[in-house]
Amino acid sequence: MTNQNPPIYTGDIVRQHLDPSQEYSAENQEIIFSDEQHAVWADLFAGIHQSYLLEHTCREFKDGLALLQLDPLRIPTVAHLNERINPRTGWRIERTAVRYTLADDWYVKFAQRIFLITDYLRTRDQMEFTPEPDMFHDIFGHLPYLTQEFYARIEDKFAPAYLNATQEEKEVIKRLAWYSTEFGLVMEDNRLKVFGAGTISGRSELTNTIMEFYRLGRDNVVDYSGDVFKQIQDNFLAHKKDINRIIAGVNELHQQGQMSSDEQGWNVVRALYDKLGIARDGYFGGEVILAPFDVETIAQIPKTVYAFNPMFFVCESFEQMDALLDSHLKPIALRKR
């Protein structure tokens, strides 16, 4: 029988109600994991720690991963992580029983230079992709960067602005974090490289993104012997009218709930292109649009968590990302209430 009343999903995160007595204290951070949990960690680590995948991640991730010295076979302790992060950047790690909730709780901790990692680890049926960030995402995806000063500076920008922002501004700030530290791309030696922790920690997300790099060359959208970032910019500007139509379509689906579609995952964007009469070839021939990092455009796109990311944004450099985020976040942080 067809479900006549499917659950409505708008992409908004529901606050998780947690008994404070179940939360971890500063003195109670370590967990004894089962052999199966360590085995899941080992398989997740091995699945992504492959040279043909890691060659597409940015240099800073690989440098940080080496400094973090993760055991490929066992989930690290919080003490191990703090020993390798805190002396380098001043950030520290704490464990939380909260799985995924509103950003407010996270940003309060960010303001104290505390990065929360969940105590939840995905199950074997979610090895390729998990819609809910787990401890592998937190540790393998984010924490290598927290050994790096540039990443600490970027993270330091978000909390002061978020905690001083209006609700509307908070939504934009969450999107800026989502499309930079979670799913951002960066240029390195005239090549597209994966930066975002959400992409790096999900084998399916990572391989799909790498395939898009190759597709752009195969379909003659990008000539990799030329200036790649300029070509991304030129394509973005040349197709801005259709990009705006796609963003409007995504927002409409998002507001109607469950992306207003019976489709799953990336099929949602394919169905939207068909509805809008946009041919799925050339610049629009992949499962995601690559665009230059642009605050105005990012601000228009909902965080389509659990569904799909309609666009990935590319920064010309981390210095450019730093400057663009600063231009938007610093005035909010410094504004008098």
C-alpha cells in the first residue's frame, strides 16, 4: 500500500532533547568500543585511505592526517586527539552524546575553541554514505585540519558572528559553513581538490566528486591545460540564468517538504532539470554544479541535508576563502547589539 502521508522533510534540523545526565563531562570523555565498532572504523578508514582517492584531497588534509597519527584499525581516544591538536592550534576535542541537532549548541562550544565529536558510529549498511554525521566524519574528516593554523583561523570566524547574528543571518552562516568546511573545494596547482570534511569522510560523496572532475574534462567543459578556476568562473557566469532557475527550483522543493519528490538522492536534481527543461549535458551534465565560491549565491541555497547538495563551491585559494568569509562574518561579529 502506498503511504498517502509521507513524512515531511524540509531540511531543517530538529532540536534533540537530551537528558543532561546522559551528556559527557570533562572528566568522562573516553568510551570502550566493541570489537565490531573498531572493525567498522578500520573498514571505513581503509576504504578512503587509498592513494587514488587521497590524491584528489587538498595538501592540507594530507598533512593534517599525518600529524593526527590515527590508528587505521582502532577508534582513537579523545586524549590522543587532544595531544596532537591542542598544542598546535589551541583547539581541543570533547565528546558529546548529541547526534545531530541545531547549530546553536555547536557554536557555543566553537566560541570556546572546543570541537565536539559525537559518540555515534555508523553501521555497516551505511559504509558508503551516512546522511547523519558520525564520529568517523568528525574525526577523519574534520580533525586533520584542526592541526593546521589556517583551519583554526577559519573556524574562529564562525562562532563570534553566529552568536551575534539575527535568525536570518544565522541561516546564511550555516550555509557558508556547509559549502566551505563541509563540502568545499579548493584550487591547488591549477587542479580541483577536495577540501570539505563531509566529502572526504564519505566514500560515495568523495568518489562522485572525483568523477565530476574527470567528467568536466571528458565533456570539454574544462580544459585542464588552461586556467581551471577561470573556466569555472566563466561557465558559472555564462549559465547564471539557468543556475538561478535551479536554485529557485531547489528552494521550492525544499519548502514543500521532503524535496517534494518521490526520487531519492541525486535523482532529485535530475528530475528537477527535466522539469525546468535544462539539458543534462555540458556544464549541467553531472550530478552537481561546480561554481566559484560566492557568498551571495551560497546564501540562496538551502542546506539540503539528507537529500543532496545541488552545487559545490570552489575557492581559488584558502587565502581567498579566508577573505570572503571575513568580509561577511566580521561585520556581524563586531556589530553592537
